[in-house]
Amino acid sequence: MAEGRRDPQPGDLIEIDRPGYQHWALYVGDGYVINVTPVDEGSPSLSVSTTSIFTKKAKVKKQLLKEVVGNNKWRVNNKYDRSRTPRPVGEIIQRAELWIDREVTYDVLNRNCEHFVTELRYGEGVSEQVQKAAAGSAAAAVGSIILGVAAFVGMALSESASRR
């Protein structure tokens, strides 16, 4: 069933590969996960689309893992265990179940599905994919600035040479 190294255990973070991003859910046992879904759509979970990027509200649902995953690949990924201490499993599940069927604020950069499940597991919302995207954007911005400066210097040198 699982494509990860092991079957999921209650409290595990589930990373689901979607085109262009990863969706995250929290495994609660018996084949079920709790995850953030769009309020206005019937889709199993938020996708990076115009709708999800601009969605401000989402709903927390308890769904079968196989329904949330669909045809996508998935794995157990408790990657933050290296730097953070998980809450006790009973507490993680209890906190997660309190959110079922509730609307939550959704923001792709500050309050996405990964933030939601890491908050449940560790008490702190973290999203490495947002950090990577921000770092990539910063690198792209710096690259653009360097190219812009290089182009400006090149034009200035060319203009200076043509005046001679």
C-alpha cells in the first residue's frame, strides 16, 4: 500500500507528490488522514491552481488516505523530527480531531497544508517548500539584479568604446 519505507503510523506526516508541489496530511490511523481542503471545491485536497493560490478559507477533513492520494505517489515524511520534538501521538491525534469539519484561514505562503500538519505534530507550523520557493525567488531576484547591472555596465562600456 505505502510507497514510503514503512506503513504510516498514527501521528505521521504524509507527503503527497502533486504536479508542481507537495500536499501534506496527518495520518490518524485505520487508513485515514486529516488534511486541509478547499472550501468551494469538491476536490480531495488543495492543488496549486488559481483557485488555491487565492483561496483564503479551507476546510479540515478526515478522509481515507487512498482518496486524498488518488493516483499520486506518497510517503511517510517526518523530516522535521531531526530538528523538532514531536508531541506525544495521543496529543497529536486529539488536537487534529478537534479541527475536523472546521474552516481555517488558508494562505499558500504562511498557512498552507504543510504548516497545518507540522503545527499539529510539533506545535509549530513549518513549510520547507515555501522556504525553498522563497529562497529560489530571492536567488532569482539577485540573479536578475546581477544580470541587470551587467547589462547596464555592458551598455556603458559599449557606449564609451563607440565614443572613442
